Amino acid sequence: MTAYPHAVRGRSTPDPELVLGVASGDLDALGELYTRYARDVWRAVLRVLPDGAHAEDIVHTTFMKLPEIAPSYDGRARCRNWLCGIGVRLALRHRRGSGRFRRMLQAFADVVVVRPSADPERKASNAQELAVLERALAKLGEKKRAVFVLVELEQLSTEEAAKALEIPPATVRTRLFHARQELQEALRKGAAK
Amino acid sequence: MKGAPCPRRWEIDAHREGRLGAKAVEDFRRHVRACADCRTQIGEDEALRQLARSLPDRAPEELPLRRLKARLLRDAALGAPAAVFDRRPMMAAAAVLAVAVGLTAWLLVAARTPPRAMAPRLAPAAAGRSLPEATAPPEALAGTVFASPLARWSQTRGQGIERVKLDEGTIRVHVRHQSSSERFLVFVPDGEIEVRGTTFDVTVEHGATSRVHVDEGVVELRVGDRATVRLAADETWIAPPLLPSASATRKTSRPPRPDVTAPRPPAPPAMPAVDRDADYASAIEKLRKGEYDEAAAAFHALAEASSSPWADDASFLEAVALSRAGRTDAAALVAERHLASFPASFHRKDASILVARAASRRGDCAKARTTMAPWMGASLEANVRTALGPCDASP
């Protein structure tokens, strides 16, 4: 009788080894890293792009770029955080690009950008606060939002976020401080209404 | 009136991130006990953090994730460029605006210009020649080719005929729809492929076409002295294997699987994923033909490869093949492993049925019922009832 051991290769392989594998063109390693972290990257990207457009393409690009940028992974940051950082940076770049394009169109003619409204069926007990926070997060400047998403939602350290966004750690702290201030102010105003 | 913020607020994050030294930590903690502003700020920060983390999870469902994985691995294998963000809607809007502005300007100018003043459309020197000759610009290519890194290929176009020549490696070709006067041909060393408008992959190994897979549209394949093969969407043509030696036949009772530990021949990285597609098609074919043991082995090999987009399905189909081979216990074992490896699998219910059926036959009603518990509502569906067998009536 044939034995059927089912240990999937790579499932227990440490992340840094998989990243090295990706750098040398190992598709198994790429597939395994995708399985582990694509959902997290996708979530972070969606937080940075409130309208959610192109999130799939950005996640695709994040992983497609891995063979090229894998050698830069020094293993100090957690791989998940590193990948989320790359995804968020690509999302920011994309947003800036499309933002420029929108501004160009607006100069040409009035273009109304329709944003999806908040989900009316929020079930959480603090639904109103969450709705206020979500709106405030969407209104936050993109740089501050990226820092807030990475540090407070995705739980990257200041250093990891700084590396991901290619800015000094002090800038991360400053942006985070102002992001919190704006969000807390929005929550206070929301509560006062 | 609110007083000025505490100048030591910046230490809140430093303390939380562990950037303060031991002495500074003690000092800051003492300060917080006495500073209402810092205490309030710490509370507000924490409340915001908790609230933000309870925002609705916008992570994608399993299906888009799996679809993207398949796309990613295929593109990575083919060395395709990273996704180009689709700005077509915005480009279209810009184009419409530009045309509108241009048209308005032209109408304004035209309204002021007498019709007789309009210049003739052709320059006198060109008047004696036919229009295409006089104005023929270089023809735009109809096909987009993504090639694996080591592929050797070329692309030319002239007089409505586009020719892609592939000597070695894998290319993925997307061809826009061809008009009746156009032809699109891919020349391979041992034949040619003709398309009208499609997306497909073709692989040439050691000077011979080894595989053609069509994603969209239809292609006609003429290889060697074989009859023309017409492939539609999702169909794959795989070259028949060369006559193997007796020992090689024995060794390959299971389908070959790329081995990342052994040194590989200098093939492009396209090969593993492309081969897995072929392996999957071959395993399905075995299952259809009733070669259940061979199919189980083939699916097992695919399930082991984590880069395979088929790993989830293959793992389940391995259990199906074993079940059809009459190896109920082996099927149940593999189905259990499938459930453990892919908790969100689309085949969860069917895999559970295989596990429950085997348990029921062994008389292990507790296990059968536990396995089917998620599907045991007020009334049992027929397949759940069948899976439980005699255990359905037992307490």
C-alpha cells in the first residue's frame, strides 16, 4: 500500500528562508509567503485606499516585486510587517499617481469623486464611534493614515514603519502623533453631536 | 479652560515602545502618577487603539485570495511584469474631455472660416499614388508577448500578418481580435499556431512544442505531421511523451514533480508552475478514466507543492480518488488531512462526508456525528444522512 505523508513542503519553513528562496526564483517559496501573508497585506492596503480600488493589483505587485527586493530583507523585521509595509508604500505611490491624474482632470472640468458611504448595517455596539472613526480615517492625509494603519492597526514598530515608508523614525512618530490628535478630535466632535 | 499640554507627553510612546532606559522608565512612571494630562492622554491613546482595531475587517474572502494566488504564480513563472493599474476609466474621461474641448474649438474656428478655404486632404505629391502607400505608417503590433527569462523569440509584423517566432522557452501571448484581413501566427520549431484573438501560453523545450494552453478564445495548432488541433478556452495540448525506456517507465509510475533540492537544468522558472497545470489536467484525466490509484498519487504530488494553485483542490481530489478506488479508510485519512491543512476549503463538507462515512462503517458513531455536526440542523440533508449511515439513528 502506498503511504501518503501529507507534510506540505514549506509550511514549517521559517520566513527568512522562504524570502531567500524567493530571491533565488523558488516559486514554492513565493506561494507559501503569499498563503501566509496575502490576507494581511490586502487588509493593510484596503485601509490606505479607502475606496478599495486597485487593492488586488497592489497586492499582486507587492508579491511580484518580491524576487527583486527579497535580497534587501535583513530578517530583523517580521516578514509579515515587512510585506505590509511594501504593500502600503505601493498603495501610497499609486494613490499619489491617481491623485495627480484626478487633479489634472479637475483642472480640465469639474469632476465629482463619489466615495462609498459607510456601511449602514454596522453591528458593533459602538457602531456610531466606529463610523465616526472610519470617516475620520478616510479623511486623514494619506501620509498620516499610512503611519496610523501600519503602527496602530498592523502593529508595526516605529522602526519597521519607518523602513517600510522610507522615512526617518522621528517622522513616523510625528505623523502618528498628529494622526491620533485628528482622530481623537473627530471622535470628540462625533460624541458631542 | 484646558491647560497647556504636559511637555513630557512625547515620553508616552517612548515608554510604550521600550525606548526609555530603566531609570527613565521609573522616572516617567512616577511622573504619570502625578500628571493628570499624561494619564488622560495614555487613556485616550489606548481607547483609540482598541477602537481602531475593532473596525470591520475588510480582508478579502477566500475566493479572491485564491484567484490572485493563481494569477501571481502564473505571472511570476512567466516573468510577466507586475500589474499595471487600470486607469482606463480615467483615461477615457480625459479623452472624452479632450475631444469635447477640441471639437468645440474646431467648431468655433470652422464657423468663422469660409468652406472654400479648407485645404485639400492629400498633398499634391501623393495624389497619384494609392492612399495606403502614400501614408502607410508602421503597423501597430496586435499581440502582447510575455516571455520567460530564457525564452528565445521574436515578433514582426507586415502587411497585416504578425509573426511571433519561438525557438525555446515559454511565452504567454495576448492577441487582440483580428479582422478578416489580418493573420496572427506563432511559429514553433516543429509547426505553427494560428489565432484570431485570444490569450494563450506556448512552451517549446529542446526544439519541440511541449505544451499549449488557451485561456481565452480559440487557437489552431499544427505540429509536425499531426492533424490540426483546435483548442478552445481552458483547453491544454500536451505533446505525447517520447518512448521511454523500461526502467524510466517503472520509475515514473507517479507523475514527475519539480524537485527544488536537486540541481535544475537551466530552464526558465516558468517550468514548475506550467508543469503543475499540466500535472493537474493529467490527474483529472486519470480520475475520469477510472485510474484511481494513479490519480490519487498524482493529486498527492500536487497537494505537496505549496506553490501550486491546485494544492487545495488536489488534496481533496486525492481523497476522492482513493474513495473511488474502494480505499475508504485511506480516503478518510487524506480527507482529514485536507480539513486540517485547508480549514476554509470549499470542499469542507464533502471531505467531512468522506471522514464520517468511514467512521460510520467502523462503528465509530461519535466521530461520524462530530465530523458532520456543522451540517446537522433540524433536518438532515440526504448526503449527510448517507454519510452517517447507521449512526444517523443512533443516540
